[in-house]
Amino acid sequence: MTETVFTYGAPGLKVGAGASDEIGFDLAQYDVRRVLVVTDPGVAATGHPQRVADQMAQFGIEARVFEGVHVEPTDASLEQAIGHARETGPWDAFVAVGGGSSIDTAKAVNLLTTNDGELMDYVNAPVGQGRNPARPLKPLVAVPTTTGTGAESTTICVLDVLSLRVKTGISHARLRPTLAVVDPLLTHTQPAGVTASAGMDILCHALESYTARPYTSYDRKQPEERVPYCGANPISDLWSEHALSLLSRSFRRAVRHGDDAPSREEMAMAATFAGLGFGNAGVHLPHANAYPIAGRVRDFHPVGYPADEPMVPHGMAVSLTAPEAFRWTYPASPERHLRAAALLAPGHEYDGADALPNVLTDLMRDIAIPNGLGEVGYTAGDVDDLVEGAMKQQRLLATAPREVSEEDVAGILARSLELW
């Protein structure tokens, strides 16, 4: 018997210029007295996290700022943040101010200060134990300062496991933030390279959830078996389509003209809308491939990111195999792939499996995304290792609209060494 039920979840939303000035009031509604504000050093330097913390005092809330978040979190950096929160707690609530790294770190801190066990107990199998939290988490307010991850909307916490050189995650409905505060004024300091990479994450969130396996294609689940990623469904489709339309208008301009307020606002909205889509439908091949691409980087240093260590930023890693991945998924739903191409580049006629990949590569060239895996340091000799890492992401691959084999992934990766 096939599935007839889909689920949908979302945080409370507060959106608009100046929305971050009201967080003290929002938390006071939960009878909160002590709050840990979680951020990274770069965002802390803008003054936004301290300003958010300071305005809570008028509501009788004591707020402290932890600025030790590691950009692209690792198991080690999350354990450090969890240890700090345990030593300085207890905390009534958490506020994450920053990109996906800060929001994901706050999710892990919230989980491991309210539930027993250690980090790897909760990491998705087969990398970790895949344990579910037994107790409710504290209120978490997510305040994105980058326009990309959609982490403010989702149930996912992403991390690198250093010993395995693989990126994975923790996924459970209780990790979803209580409130997402989307203030586009906080994104104006985002460098062009970060806007480009993070924007490709938005784009792939929308495309992957839109082309994901439909919820009606799964075997019927019992109530206790339901997970946040349930497949493409009518509600997630609406959010994904709207995110794609916003990106078609604003993505290039936001990269080229970072001070353009309307473009920044639409990018912030697109990130949240795409998160509301993929946080319920799921993502698939480009994200599964991205985890080992980011986890096995050797010496690539992207423009606009900290230069102290090599990295392939998450959104960039996702984008590098997206054109070939969507060429491969095209037979599962040609109409959706063509509709997505038309939403991203309106005013043209599209036909065939090359349509969406061509739209993507045109955009990637325009915003200076590297031309394939070769430009970030990978060669044909790395394909087997990357396949091994991607195949560990079974939670994501299960959402792909076609059954995925190692040979399929190897072909996509090999064809992605040079995209144009």
C-alpha cells in the first residue's frame, strides 16, 4: 500500500527590516530569563549578536554571547560549543545569530543540553547511532545573517566528522527553531563570494525538493515511522516555486550589487521559503555529493571566506554536481525540470534534459562559481573516494526520484570535473 499522508512543519516567522530588534519581546513570551546567543567571530565583529543580546535586558533577560562557532561545523567544534553551554548553563533559551553554521551549532547545543548522551549518539546512521531525542528542547530563535542555508526553517544540523572526512547531520523535528527572525538588514555585509555560494544552496534546496521523489511513491508508514523528509508534496512545491521565482529576479544582482536592498530582501525571503520547502520534502543527489566534496577538500581557499584553512563552502559544494545531477534525474519528471528552468530563466522555451543544466551553468558562470570539481582541487582519481562518501548519505539518496547506484554517482561526479 502506498503513502496517502504527508506532514508539514515550520517555525514561527518574523520577517522584515528591523525584525531582529524585537527578539527580547519575543522571548519574554516564553518566560525566559537566561539566554545564550550563539555566533561566529566574523558575525560577532559586525556587532549584530551583541546588539541582539543587549536589547533583551529591558525584558529582564540575561543574555551572554558565545562567539566560538566554527564556519562549516565539525564534530570537534560542536563538542566545544556544547561543553561551553553545559559549563555556563543552565539556559532557558538559545538565539543563533549568523549563517547556517551558527544556527546548526545552536541546534546541537540545544539538543545536547536538554537530552542525555553525546553528539555521535544523535548523528544520522550509518555514521552515528541515529538516536532520537527523548525530551523536548528549549526555545531556539534563529536569526540568519547570510542568505542561503534555510537552517532557520529546518530540522537539520549539518557537521563534518573529522576522523571520517565526511559531512553528515542530525535530523529530527525537535531541532526545528521555534522562531525564525529574518531581518534582511543583517545580510548587507555578506561578501559577494558568500552571496554566490550561499545563493546556490538556496537554489539547490528549491530544485531538489521540487524534483524529489513524491510522497505518494513511498510505502505507507505508521505514525511513529514518519520523518521530516516526506517527499515532494503540494505545500513544499509552492514554497520551492516561489523561491525559484525570487532567485530569477534577484540572485545575480545581489552578487554584483551587495548594497541593493530590494535584492537582499528577496534573497533572504528565498532562503527561508526554500527552507520551508526542502525542510519537509527533502533534498537528494547534489546535497549527498556535496558532503564528501566539502569533507575531503585539500587546498582550495574560496574568495570571501576565512583564509586560515582550506574549504569548499557548502553551497558551492552542492552546486558543483547539480547540473549533471539534474540531467540524470530528468527522466523521472521531465515536466518539473522544465518548469524549474522556466521559473529560473523566464521568457524562453525549454525542452529536453539539457534545459535545466544549461540554465544552471549559465548562472554559475555569471556569479563566478568554479567550473566543476577540477577547479576546487579534485581529479578523476578522487571519484571513487567521493562516491564512497556520497553513498553514506542514504537519508538523502532515499529522496532522489530515481534509485541511485554507485555507478550513477560515479558518472555524475566524473562528468562534473569540468562543467562548461
